[in-house]
Amino acid sequence: MEARGPSKMSIENELEKTQDEIRASFENADRVRSFDQFLEGFLENPRLYLRPAHVYLVDMLDSLGTRSSSRIGQPGVSFAAFEKDFESGEAGGGGGGGGPGGPGGRGPPALHP
């Protein structure tokens, strides 16, 4: 019987081709920058380079979705990431216990900027 499927040589060629494509993509994405390139980017958008860790975290949470909310008469923001029942994987705030969303599924406390 003949062996079926790609030969070892064609697999190696495909892996080499994929490696070259990934390397070119990485280099073209401007991830490795000279100091002059960094400085140019910094001068164009300093906020991007000066953000502290807590701002990165809030930006990440914002990207997952937010909604306006009110707690104790104060306006706030509720992040969608905290409204997910992590046991079932469904949105809607946790179930009964002390899991995500708190007891009774009341949802997370609102964060005030």
C-alpha cells in the first residue's frame, strides 16, 4: 500500500512558508521599532504611551461593553464582563451564591469614574 497524505518534504515546505509569512507579518506590523519611530508615535499620541496600568484595565473592560447604571442614587457604569455568569457562560449576572453578580443575581456594583 502507498502512504497517503502529504509527504514529509511538503509539510516542511508548508511550515517554512508559514514561518516566513508570520515573520513578515510581525515585521510589517511595526512591533519592533527604533527609538526614532517610538518617539514619532509618542509625539503623535502621547496618551497611548503614558497610560498607567489602571487605565489599560478600564480600557480593556470598556472594550467588552458597558451600560449606564445607578447605585444609591449615583450614576455609574456597569461593565458587561462582570454581568456574565461564569459557571454557565451566559450573560445576565450570577445565580444564587456569592459568585459573579452577587447573591440573587443583583449584578455587580457600579464603578464611578
